[in-house]
Amino acid sequence: MSVTATTTFDPESYETEAIVLNGRRVVGGLAEGEAMVTNDHISGWGGVDPRTGSVIETRHELRGQSFAGKVLLFPGAKGSSGWSNTFHLTRVMGTAPAAMLFVEMTTKVALGAVVTRAPAITDFDRDPFEVIRTGDWVHVDADRAVVQVYRRRRRESGA
Amino acid sequence: MNLNDDERAMRDGRDGPAVAKAMDLLCRYGEALGAERLVDVRNVAGTLGAATPFMRDFALKHGGMDAVFSEFNLDSDEVVEVPPFKVYTTHLQQGLDPERPKEFNVPEEIIRIYRKGERYAAERGMQMVNTCTPYLVGNVPVKGEHLAWMESSAVIYANGAIGARTNTEGRESAGAAALTGKIPYWGLHRPENRLGTHDVRLEVTVDTTADWGMLGYWVGEIVQEQVPVIDGLGPVPNLARLKHFGAAAASSGGVEMYHLVGVTPEAPTRETAFGANTPGETLHFGQAERRATWEKLNTTARDPKVDYVMLGCPHYSIEQIWEASRLLAGRKVHPDTELWIFTPRAIKALADQNGYTKIIEDAGGKLMSDTCSAMSRGAPEGTRVAAFDSAKQVHYLPAILGIQGWFGTTAQCIDAAVNGRFTAGPEI
């Protein structure tokens, strides 16, 4: 399995120490990339446009943004049984996420992750939403079910 | 995943490459879920639909319908020859009605591909009922029967109303189940996951189909993916009412299983329905909840002038077509409004024979099959405002097409089609 990364890693922008999360492998493989985090469940059919990998659901916090090539952290799947087929299409159309991290297991998200074939992990030893923020650099080793998070350095605000 | 000898032989190629690919997918899927084994199924509801320009191009480039099935129903990189299905499989709703190319604005070429796809599926033993309601047309499971079904409204009907056992499968897992007769033993296949989690009491009479749709929409939003137990029932609901209730609960939430105390097969009593589970605080469905749900369902509706009335989500039963034809008899649909009613093909044949189709057509309405507006993204040209008797359709279609949507009873919707205006309020 090759390592996929669509954005170049710029070490200056990130902390040098990684925060490590352990979980359970859903789909094996290695990937790294920028994190995209949402607290909203994701709808597949009718909620994602596979041509662009963008969320299209009205009132979704990621509406209009594409997860293509990102390490996508989301709570889980909702909506139609077309979920797996929509994510399957993102792989065929080249807009799939680089990796998928989620916390709620359902048949929709399990099958969707399998057919997307992106490395995927669940059942973490700590809440990933407390650790991973959009823009962090995340290394996913799904074979070992380990996630390394390099937090993006924030510029001091104010002073 | 622990496979038995038969399953291992399938995985290792005893029954040919397509079955081996199917078993490989079921193993990957089962491991992803954390399942320990597979369970036998003799009943599958899935889809092979390929009548879109993207699928047409995919088939042309990669090797026809076998290539489409290999990729999108088996998740196989290799194109395998697809043998006849091993178990009884029914086809769910599709993306258009092939008898209505004009209404769905599709060129002849796509209709040809549709017919070709149907032949391909039928030759492999798939029942081309083309409906989200397989239980209306010859696929009625039995309590305790393990299934591999897609389509959220059918899954909740099979689990809740019938007591059969299925998770919400996807296109790929249903394809693999059709070739192997297997699905991961996980989720609602396991008795302990079918027990109630939420205690719900009715404090208003829930009687009409619209009432049941509102109750489903309300409870789904609260319990999300869990299992409500509803007590305090009035009149026993019939098939159409449970169809609308389940479809709504699976739209506002992801409900796949429910209990109606004294009515559904796994809830002879409240205690049986909860089993070892202890529910939290009791939820009450009273006048205020009903009113708030009506408001929610009518969120997008402002303009009373209705361009389109859509009935048949989930697909109408023959009883509902009969009811609609009685409401329409001797009346005319307003010249600025269209009325489309959707039903399975087999029920349309019955409606033709009974004369209901003629009544609907004489009034200016259309009876269609195989699809619906949400699946096809098809509505009369220029539709700005629509009216529905389905909580599920009013949840989806306004978002999909960017239109306004009214929710009301079947009679209010028929009145709206005739008058060209939706005038009913929340007291329905």
C-alpha cells in the first residue's frame, strides 16, 4: 500500500511532537494528509457530490467543501442506503478522502469505508474530536490502527 | 471472521470468480464492522441501476454490465462474469420510468440502456419489481427471517412491522449477498440489538396516514438510530400507515427498528420490547409535539399556489391508489398543476385493470412506476411549489430540487391538485 499525500508536508507549520491515538482497523493501509474535521454526520446519497468530493447537504457545516485527499474525521454516516455507492463513486472519480476516521459504527459507514478503500480507523482510545483540528497534519497507519497528529502551529493572536 | 467450510470454499473459488469476489467483499465488510461470522440469507433487495450517462460510459470503457456489476456490486478490480444469483433477489426503485421518457426528460439511448440493464438482471434471476416497497409485490418476509435489504423505508418495515432481521445494506453488500446467500451477522441480526431503547407514549390519537408520518418524523429526530417503543396506541395501524411511519422515522433519523406495544411481532408487551434494557425518561407525543412536527415538515412552504402534487412515497399500495381515485373521481386537476402518483409496476397493472388508472388520467393526473421524484430528480418542468402526503418526500425533495414543499393528508393533496392551491393548516 503506497502512502498518499496530496498536500506537501511543510514541517515549519506543525508541532514536532505527534499526539498518538490508537484504535481499531476498519480498512488497512497508510495515508497522510491535512485533517478535515466535522461534528456533523455525513449523508452519502443526496449529501455528497462524488464528482468533486464536496458536501452538498443544506445546513451541513462542510457544505461546499471538498474532502478529496484529506484525512476526514466525522462522527459517522446517516441517511440513504446509497451511502456506500456514493463514496464508491468518489474513489472511481478520484475525489475520495485520503483516510477516514469516525466514531459511530454502522453498516453504512463500514461498507462505505471498505469500498472507498481509504485507510480507516474507529474505536479510539481517546476522543479524536478533542485532539484533531481541521488543518492539522495527520499520519494514518491503519494496518497498526495508529494515528499520529501533528498539530498546526497557531500564530499568537493579539499581542 | 470465522468462515465455515462452505464459506471458505466459496472464497477459494469453488463456485467461480464472481462468488469468490463476493465472499472476499463480505469478509472485508464483516471485519470492518467487527462481526465474527456470516449468517445465511435467502432474501435480498438491491439495485443494479446503470441508466446514467456516467454508468453508460463506465460500461462502454470497461466491458459492459459485467464490468458495472464487478465494480459497483462486488467492489472487484477485476471484471468477472456474473452467474445467476444464488438466492431470491428483488430490485429496488430505479432512476426513471421507462414508459415516461418525456416526463423524465431522458433520451431514447438511456431508455435502451435501462431495458438492457433490466434484461441483464432478470436473466440472473433478479425480480424486476423496481420498487422501494418489495413487501407490496411478492417479497413479504417472515418473522425471524434474515435478509440483506437496502432502502431505509423497506429495512424499517421489514424489521419493525414484520419482525424480519436486516441491517441497512448497500449496493455492494446486497450484490455479494445475492451471489452467496450470506451477510455479516451483526447489528439487527442479533436479538439483543433489537430491544427497545426509548419509551414513547402517545397522548393524542394517531390515526390517519398523515398522523403516522408525523409521529415517525418526530420520533426519528429524537431517537436517531435507536429503537423506540411506542405505547398508548389508538386504532391499529394498517400497512400504509406503517409504511409512512417507518419511512419518516428513517428520514429524520436513521431508525431501522421499532416496537408498537401490542401490535408489532416483537412487542406483545412493553416488558418484552425492552427486555434487559432500561429506558430513560419517557417521551410524550401530544398536541404540541404534533403541531411542532407539522411546522417542521412545512418549513420550506410559503406560497399556496401549487405547481406539483406528488403522491406515492414510499410507492403507493393498491389501497392508496383506490383511495386517490375515489377522491379524484369526476374532478379535474387544475390546468397549472400536475399530479403524479408512483407505484410498483405490478400494482400499476392492477390499477389499470381495476379502472383506477383511467379515473386518475381522466382527471388529468398520471400514474407512474419504477421511480419517484427524489430518485429521478424528476418533477414537472418549472415546479416551484409542490405538495406531498409523505413526510419522507417533503424532507428530501425540496432540498434536492430547491423548491417549496407542503405536507398534508392525501385528501388535502388531491384538493390542492384540483384547486391549484394548498390551503390546509396544521389541524389535519
